[in-house]
Amino acid sequence: MSAELKGKVLVVEDLIDYHEGSVVSKEIIGKDNGTVTIFAFDKGEGLSEHTAPFDAMVQIVKGKAEIVISGHKNVVNSGEMIIMPAGDPHALNALERFKMILTMIRS
């Protein structure tokens, strides 16, 4: 995490910009025991199915995403969150441009 973010009130959606046809990410906190990362997805972009060894929490800051967990489709809107269980395959798709915070705690 860069020092300019510490101890300040931040507007989450202003921390990252959309880039046409891309998924952009910026790590906000990176520690041995976990990370907090903000993402911006352009409409139609996504992350292909994968697994993680730890639970991961996604909070949608702005927009709408489809998050598929073990084949089950979930539509997650601005102001909502979902926890993707460790070991379960999951994928993310931008139904519209969206920004999210991914929190992963390793334990």
C-alpha cells in the first residue's frame, strides 16, 4: 500500500479508473496474511473460472457483476457482497462496467 492512502478518507470508486476492453486492478493492502485489492471491469470483461485456497469476499462498489460459484450464477449489484468459498471454482463477468473490492484473508 502506498503511504499516500494511509490515514485518509478515500472515495473507493475514485481509487481506480476503467480502461476500455480491460480489467484493471490495484492492491490497496498487501500483507502475508491477506490482501485487499480494488478492480475495475469494463462491460463484457471478466475473470475466467479458477479456484483460490482461501475464502474471498467481493464487494461491488459500483455497477453489476455476474459471479458464478460452482456453476451457480449470482447477480451482485452495487452495495452488495458475496463470499466465494475456498476451493470452489468461480468466475466473474461484467454485466455492465463495475468496480469491486476483493478481500482475501489467508489462514
